[in-house]
Amino acid sequence: MVMIMYLRIRDLREDSDLTQQEVAEYLLCDQSLYSKYERGERALPMELAVKLAQYYKVSVDYLVGLTNVKSPYPPK
């Protein structure tokens, strides 16, 4: 399941026609660190997973592979 997350964050970035640099800037990290997240060489911190889910308008459950439904949960 963990590997799914790394594939999904890469696929979401590519589907959005974004570079790793652009996403890294949004996350306030450098591109080389973000690249390691996409390759699964570094664990993606939960707060960054939440930021990515919000950025791509998907649920964290989708990012981590618990569901194949992309839509985020409705706000409370």
C-alpha cells in the first residue's frame, strides 16, 4: 500500500502538468527532497500528504491506496 502512495503523487503531478520543482515550492521543500518522496526513498510526512491531498483535491485515503475514489471528503 505504501508504494501506491508514491506512484499516486507522481501520477497526480504528471497529470497536472507540474514539475517536481513546482510541487516542491508548494510544499516548501527543495526539489531533490520531493523527488525522494516520489521514489519512495523518504517517508512522506503526514502533514505533507494532507497538503498534497488538498492541492490535488483528492482524499488522503486515495493517496495512500485505501480507495480508488479520488474525490475528497466533504468539508465539515
